[in-house]
Amino acid sequence: MSTYENLHGRRVNVVSSNPSNPKDGEVWYNSSLGELKGYVLGTAAWSAGGAAPDALASSMMAGNKDDAMKWGGDTGSSYPGWPTTSSSYNGTSWTSDGTIPTAVAASGQGGAGHTDATMWGGYRPSPNAATINKTNEFNGSSWTAGGDLNDNREYAYATGAGPQTACIAIGSGPGNSAEHENYNGTAWSEETDFPSGSNFVGTVGSQTATLGVSGSNGTTATWNGSAWTASPNTMNTPRSYGAAGGADSSEAYVFGGGSGPAKNLTELYNGTSWSAQPNMANARNSTGGSGIQSNGLIAGSIYPGNTAIEEFTAATVEVKTLTVS
Amino acid sequence: MENFLYGVLTNTGKGFFTAEDRRNFFLRGYPADVWVVGNNPKGALWIADKNGVFKTKSEAQALVTAEVEAAQAEYDALSDEEKNTRGERPSDITLP
């Protein structure tokens, strides 16, 4: 059996206080505390965020847990009566913001935060021509019309990614579409279809490094700007009606989702395979969540309606007390 | 000893449960503001600190079931078109 000395070329230091700049994997004994300490990878976790201003399902979100935008959604009751409100989040609390042009739920979503949000498609009961191929953009003060989609996207279920000038739309219902198109801030352009259709294709990253994952069957593929490459590994628990976020196609999360019983699952794709991450406290489907970096995920709506928000803290290297169990 | 404690607590938003809480004990939220936590000192202290009302498992289950049944009735009253946007009918929930 190897020892710490064999691995690191020295014995464990005995110090009276923790070092100010420890190296990854460094271990020491803190004689003041009587504890063995290490600078090691911590544990990711979800925590409670500021309560949402409304208890809506299938509302949409953009941005990160410290700068987010939330809009639309359905009340759980019959249409009309759905709201046209949007709200921005500063990491602590929500502030009422612009009015969306049409009440809609489960639209596509993109954006970097409360000054850069984009919605496209979405559901409202017939007649739905006002939403099904429309794009609207928020600039921090008002929502305005953008270019029309090439494909109707009625049940986009809060999927999509990218900032306002580089959005990505993949899949939607009805009919488990695999249609893929990209937005440049003015017009949408058709791209190669995603390898598997779904009315929920979790979408993370940029137009040149996109991760797509089908909610119907877990098919996972990456887009490099010109072609899809299917991963041999599918999501562990395929599920629609969830949310997706993360840094790029090599660090992407899907959280919540599920039809029938909602799930509190979180899964991480590392560019090769999916792995389970800590569960959310609340099971959520019809979830409008977002996140454009791994430590920025924010989980929104729950069906039936609930104002509970959760934020994700990714695992980071930190000083931990080492114990034997 | 039971594995879990049951309580009714209002989610007050930011700080209601922290990442540290999640690392320290099992915690899961359900409809009707029912929360289930690990039956250990940290879990019990969390419910008490948040002014939660402790419930027995059967009391907590009854609250959850009542809210789920209300949601199911609301779903059943929707048109077929409206049901499409919500996915499946809300499922029964059995507390751990």
C-alpha cells in the first residue's frame, strides 16, 4: 500500500493554522484544532433561493442564480387568466419587470440574464398563432418582437440556450420534433436536425459547442457548429419537462423533469458520460430552470404551482476535515 | 428508531435551507409544505429553528394526499388540449 509520503514526497505537515494557499490534494494536521485537514474536492448541493413572485408551472428562465430572468407560465387553471408578467432575480430576491406580449407557457428560452433574455414558440390554447413560431426579446426594460422561427415550436418546455444574438432551439412537440435552428439576434437559420426527436431536448452551451439531450430517450449528442456527434452514452434517467444548464457541452446538467411523478434528480454530462449529482429538495417538472455556468444553475417552477426556487452550488476544491468512516 | 422526521414549514426563500444543510442531513420537500428530514439532531434542529410544526408520518401523508388529490381534480377538469401542456396527471405521492 502506498503512503502519503510515497505519493507526495514528504510527510504530512503539522501546523498550528491552516495554510493560506494550499495545493490541490495537500493534507496537513492542524494541531490547534486536533484535526487532519485536506484541500480536496467538496460536495455539490442545492439550496433554497429567493421565493418566486408567482406559483406558476412551465414558466421560462434565463441567466444564472445571481442574475436571472423569469417570465410567463401557466397557473394550473384554464386559459385565459395566465399572466404576462416577467421578473428579474439578483441572487436574493425578485423584482417585477417587463410585460411579455402574449401569455404563454413552455416556450423556448435563452439568454444571459435580466438584460438579455429571449423566448420563442410556446403553448397557449387555440388559437395559438400568436406564439407558436414567434420570438420575443428582453433588453432589460421591455420585450420586443424578434425574427420568426422557421419551425413551429409549441411545446418547447423551456429548452434552449445561448445569448440573445446566438440562441439555439432544438426539438419541441407535438410530434417529438428533432428540428434544430440557430438565431443571430435577427433571424433563425435551419441547421442539421438533432439525432433524436423530443418535445424536450435539454440544450446547453454555445452555437459551436452545443450539448443536446432528448427527454424522451436520453439520446445525447454534441454539435460543433457544423455536425452532430452522438455520444454512446445516454442520460441515466430519460425524462421530459425538466431543465438544463451548465457551461458547455462538456459540463452540462439536467435537473428535475419527469411525467407523472415529478423527479428531483440532477445529472451531469462531462463530455463523455452522465453521472448522478445531488438531488434537489423538491421534485419538479414543468421546470423553467437555467444556468450558463456549472455553479449558476437555478431551478424554477413546479407543477402544481409552487414558489420554491433552488440554486446549485457546484463542487469546488476546499479545505475539509478528513475523517475515517 | 424511525429514519425520518416530518414537519410542516413555510419555505421562506433564500436561506430556508442551505447547501450546508443539504450536506448535513436528508431533506426533501413535498406538497402542502410538508418537509421530510433525516432523523438526527441536525435534522430535528432545522425543523425547530424554522418554527416548523412536527407531524407524525400519517399526519404528514394525509396533508400531502389532500393536496395531490386537489391537483388531480383540477387537472381532470381541464380540456384535453390544456392537459397537453402539463404532461401527465399529478401522481400520488407516498412519503418515505
